[in-house]
Amino acid sequence: MLSRLSGGLATLLMALTPLPTMGNNMSTSISGSLSVYLHQKDTSNVLACFELKQLETDRQAEKTLAKPACFPLDQPTIHFVLHFPARDIQPQKRYSLVTKVVQGGKDKQILAEMSVPVLTQGNPSEVNLAISVPPEPVE
């Protein structure tokens, strides 16, 4: 099970819901939930953002497949669905759901980031995630 956190800013607890092999009936969405535990005084303008990426070889950049979706963290658990054309999914390719917890307006500060494998090669189309964002450093 792969996951990535940016700069050690978050503690990750992850539960993946495996699905049967999809075969030719590829899903046209990825869904799930995200529980965010914020340990900050200022939680204004905090968003959870989700993006579906196709992982490429070292010579190519990642390709975004689903339009990024952001939700305000006005409740403890966020439920999300990302839609994408089924024709864009190739069983031999690898895909990742990138989740970011960000704060701010135009220049968003990433508080936590994680990436989990989804859709192909035995990975699920539904994920249940949890992130704990530590308090801001004392200055």
C-alpha cells in the first residue's frame, strides 16, 4: 500500500475498500470519504481538494484525469465523488488519488498531502481516508 505525505506535516491513517476486478465495466467515478483532524486555532479557509492522476513513467509528467474538486472543511468527514470518462482508464496503467488539505485564498498553503493508488492493478475505486494536521509551529 503506497502513500505519500508532504514534508511530514500529517499523520496518515488509511483504509482502502477493495472492489472485485472491474474488467470491461470500468468505473466512471472514484468516491470515498476523508476525515480531517485539525489541531489549529484558525480553521478558516481550509479546504480538502481531490484530484485523480495517471502515473506516468519517469520520462513523463503525471496526467490529471478528473477535474480537481475542493470542499470546505465545515464538517468532520467530507464525502466526495470524482467523475471521469471510463475510456481514459487503461488497465495496464497506474492511477493515484491525490488529496490535499489547504488553507488560504489565492496562494494556498498545503497543510497536508497524500497520494493513494486507485482503480487498476487490484486497487479500489472507493477510498476512506483520514488525515491529522498538526498545530502550526510556534514562532
